[in-house]
Amino acid sequence: MPVKKTFPVVHPGEILGDWLTDFAITRYRLASDLGVDATAIGNIVRGKRSITAEMDVMLSRFFSMTPGFWLSLQMDYDLQRTIEEKSATINRRVKRLKQTAA
């Protein structure tokens, strides 16, 4: 059986932090331009806070992007973390639907 390779899960805040560095934008400036508290941006960049739908729309407007990019990254991150951390428990607890002849 082939070995399934997975990529390490990356919090969208890490990507945001890289973009801020690449564009030479401080967290404070981003927070100010978005009209949010600088702590919120810091927590996202540190992976301590998730990207919400509202934050996705704000970041998308700031970076002139189509909304959904940041939220998609967050969803992928959350799903991968859940699979890695909770699959064994879920597999033990949840019963599969059994198909019956109609």
C-alpha cells in the first residue's frame, strides 16, 4: 500500500504574517486600516485566533482580493487539524449509516 504523504498544516495567520513582511506592512498599520484592534491581528498572525467571515472580507478588501481566500485557508486548517487530532476518537464513537434494501 502506498504511503500517503501529507503536508504540514499551516495556520492562515502564518501566511498573513508572511504577506505583511513581504509588503512591509506592520500589524499596527493593518489593524488601523481594517479598523480593528492590533491585538486581533497579532493573535491571528500567532495562530491564536481564527479568521472569521468578517475578517476574510476585510482582508480581501485590503489586499484587493476576491472574498473567500482567507476563510478557505482557515477551513482547510481547521479540517486538517480535526482529522489529525480527533479521527481516532470520531472513528470509535460514530457509527456509519448502513444501507438497507428499499
